[in-house]
Amino acid sequence: MSAGVRVGVIGMGNVGPAIASSLRAAGARIVGVSARSAAARDRADAMLPGVPLLTEDEVGRQAEILFLAVPDGQIQAVTEHLVASGGIRPGMVVAHLSGAVGLDPLAAASAIGAIPLALHPAMTFSGTSLDVRRLQGCPIAYTSSELARPVALALIEYLGGVPLRLDEADRPRYHAGLAHAANHLVTLLVQAQDVLESAGVDGPGEAMRPLVEAAVERALTEGIDGLTGPVVRGDDATVNAHIASLEADPELRDVARTYRSLVQATRVALKGDSAEPLVLHTREQLRRALEDDPRPTSLVMTMGALHAGHLSLVKLVARSGHKVVVTIFVNPEQFGEGEDFDSYPRTLEEDVAALAEVGVDIVYAPPVSEVYPHPSRIHITPGPASTTLEGALRPGHFAGVLQVVGKMMNLIRPRVAVFGQKDAQQFVNIRQMVEDLDLPLELVQAPIVRDEDGLALSSRNAYLSDQEKVQALALNRALELGREVLDGGGSGEEAVTKIADHLAASPGVEAQYVALAAADSFEVAALWTGGSSSLGVENLTVLQPGSEAYLLVAAQVGPARLIDNVTVRVKADD
Ligand code: PAF
């Protein structure tokens, strides 16, 4: 940039005067500045004596390099106005000073052949002459075309800054990082001064200055390793005493809230890249952890022995911004006499490692004594969807499921809870409980996850030998054949028979039932039971044309009792 180059600055807020003064000191000619408010005009007078105060159009007309030091939301309108009035012309440089936006709002200037630049000094400005010194050595983020890059670098050099190249798309995040550091630090320090003052400390700012300066220095050089204090020591008693003392003063309740979320954020930061979830075993630990993180919760309930099916439930909610809580609990109340409660696979360590990979915040894995400190006196009674099929073969099963699901929902109070479609009858029962008891949450059903051969993933697949796994493929194959029957206009009964026939011809598979049931009510429309019993189905229902239904099977394969289903749509009447 040659000395004497004509520079104009529109906007005399906190940044504009610092830019104009620095360039003036570097030899540029400040041809004029514009200011809208009286305070801005006073600032211009004080920091830029002798520089003419002009209209925005006039500043533009006089300048070769024009800075738009206006609020982010005004850059585009000012640019368009100046292009229309001749204040921005082909060949001139037009730079704005916003952090969060790039070249987009300068589109009108580049459309007529002006050179747009986005320059952002990563500094806090006070609108006084101190700012000029602050610009020396200050990083200045720039976004420009490749062609305009030398111009951006020259301007940054004149300002005394250090260039930092940024892509257009990265600017909002870059700016969020800076705002989080510099702006929120101010909020935090003001809160901390209030707390010290309420504890009778005179001159709280000075009292905390050496500590704060040392902490900032350590954070910037050592990162999270520079952290000291009760959270890093795992001293929950002290943390709780802090929170209690803040909460005791109504004036400090906001501070208590900020303190809690920063304790949680500090714990997360200490966990580092591994994103290990908090693994909790008691209701009290869970209550505290939920309180510490005020985000809404998404809940995934499991009995552990996790596989890709469970992880798919977690992935559905992991990016929602909610905190994700996964429960791992083999619930004795849903297992009947002679069922596999004792042998059900329990693999907590592997489960937690798998959950760490998909972004889970809390794993709640209580012992039975914590969930049922005494035998339940009050029970949730499931409705008609609990008495057929699985409910008939496993008496008490759905009552046990609803008992534990109801308990966990009350403890965890999720905004969203996700369950898998493989347990379709369970989902209908849970949905009826949520509806009938007005539980304030959204239920989501996630599709079945299958291996590459089509076998529905299940923790009980762990019981199968390699040969039995191959035999178990017959379940999915049979369901697909049933679906083809329905798609081809066949009746529910024909579809169910087709499935049963296929299973009967499949070695190693002993079908227990095949059914077609309405997806909303779980009323059964067609049933095969091999002649044993009616499995609680007293009358078959007629499905509404166009409604959704499930084709379902249950079968014994080797040591494992497996269930599977597919969704079908009942043909609308022609
Ligand atoms: O679907 C399951 O794994 C269980 O039935 C559930 C919902 C976790 C309740 O124990």
C-alpha cells in the first residue's frame, strides 16, 4: 500500500476509529469518516483530529479504500446503497470488519468490479486511543478471493496485525470461538466479583486479579492440563457445598445455574477426546448429573449386551443437542420363570466403550437393589395389547417392561425416548402407557437393524452357533415372502400361511407363531400358531385399508428364542 493512499471509514463505533488512526499512523490519508450518533462524532473528533466528518456517500466517493465499520446486519444495506449512489465504484477496495460474516454481504460491490474483503481484528476495542496499540501484533482474520489476497495482506500489515486466513464458511464458528472466550469471560468475571462481594470481600476485582491472570495464562499455554480445583480433584463434596452456598442467596441463583453448567462443561473437557460417558449406578448420582446439565434429555433404554441395533437408537438422538442417557439394566420383573434372566449376557465394560464412540453423556447401570429397593407395591397395568402373542407366551412380561420403563421415565424425565421396532409389541404397550398416563415426552420408534444377510440384530443372537445363525436367516426370508403375498393382493391369512410354511421347511427353526397385527392397536388380523393355542387372540380384527401393520414371527432357533417383524401397508380398496 503506497503512502498517501486515500482511505475512508464509515462508522465511528469502537472499531472504526482504531482502524482509521492506525492507517493514518502508517501513512495513509484518511479522506473522511462518517458517524451517525453524537457519541460517534465525538469519538471521531477525539481520535482523528483534523479528519473531515462527511456523509457516507461522500466518504465513499473520496476513498480508494473504504472500510465499513458498521454492525453486521447493516453491511449489506450500506454496500447496496453506496453501489447505487456511486460511493462504491469498480476497482476500489471495500472491506468490512465483522467476524461472523464473510464476503456475502459485499456481493453488490463485487458485482460492479470492486474488490471485497472481510477483515476481522480479533480484539476487544474501547473506542479510545488505547486501541491503536492493541492492534499491534493482533491477529486479523481475512477472507478474500485469491486475486485480492495480496491487498488483504498489505492492509493487515499496515494495520500492524498478523494475518489469519479464514474460509467464508468457517467465519461464524471462528467468531463463536472468540465470543465464547472474550465475551463470556467477562460475564463470568462479573458474576465472580458479585459472589466475592457478597462474601464481604472489598475490591473483588483486584482480589481475584492475580489468580485470574495466572489461570488465563495457564489455560492458553497448557490447555485443560492447566486446570486446578475441586472438579479436577473429583471433590464432589466441595462442589456441592459451593452450589448450596450460591443457591442460599436469591441474588446469586443465576450464578448458581452458571456454576452448575460450568462444572458439567469442565467434567466434559476433562474427559477429553475419548468422550467417555459418565457411568452411574445410583439414583442419587443420576439425579445430580441430570441437574448439572440443564439440556433436555433423550433416553435410550437397553438391557446391555449392546450391538449395532442399540447404537442406531443412540445415533438417532446423538446429534440433537440433547444430553443422551442410556440405561443398561436387565430387568428381573420382565423375565418369567425358567427364562434367561440369569444367563442374559452382561457386558458393561464393552457396552460403555461402544457408547463412548457414538456420543453418549450418561450411562445409568444400576444394580437390581437400586431399581427395586423393595418389591413394587404399585404396578402399571398394561392394556389389551399386552395379552396376545408375546404377552400370552410370556405372562407378566409387558407389566414388567412398563414398570421399569415408567420408573426410568420418571427418574430421567426425558424429552424424547427411543425404542426399537424389533420389539414392536413392546413399543405399542409403551406408547399406550405414555398416552394414557400423559407422560410429557415424545416417543420415537427406530427401524430394525439387520446384519448383511438380513438377520435382525439381537442380544440373544449371542446364544447362536455359526450354523444356527445361518438357520435363523429363515425368519427374515419368510417375512419377506409374506410381504410379497400381501403386495400381490393376497389376504393376511395367505401371507401368514406362506410364512409358516417357509419356516416349517427351514431346518433348525421351530416357529411359535406368525401374525399380522395392526401397528396402532396391535389387534391381530391373521394368526398361525401351529394349532397350539390362540395366544390370547379371541377375535381376529379387520385392518383398515391403507393402515400400517406388522407381519410378526417368533421362533426357537437352537438355544435362542428369536422374534422379528416387517412393516406392511394394508392395500387400499380399489
Ligand atoms: O427392549 C428392551 O431391551 C427392554 O424391554 C427395555 C425396554 C430396556 C426394558 O427393560
